[in-house]
Amino acid sequence: MASKILIVEDDSDIVDLLTYNLGQAGFETEAIFDGGDALLRAIENPPDLIILDL
């Protein structure tokens, strides 16, 4: 089972880059563009790792 990574980033180019590279490394990714939505998603279905744009 692949580890789940939640990407919280508002720049779609960075999301595409991270999604592609992490997917090639065998990770399952989900991208969210808003912090509030990311918090709800993390509570509902916790990922193994969160990559957060500050």
C-alpha cells in the first residue's frame, strides 16, 4: 500500500511537479489549494505526510 501525501499549495505548477515526482516514487498524492479545505481533509482521512506551503 502506497503512503498517502497531502499537498497543500496554491501554485498549480508546483503541485504538478510534486505530484509527478512523488507518483514516480510510488506515493499516492492528493492536492488541495486552500488551507481550510486541507484541514477538513486531514481530519476526515489523515494522510501519512502533509507538504504545506507557508
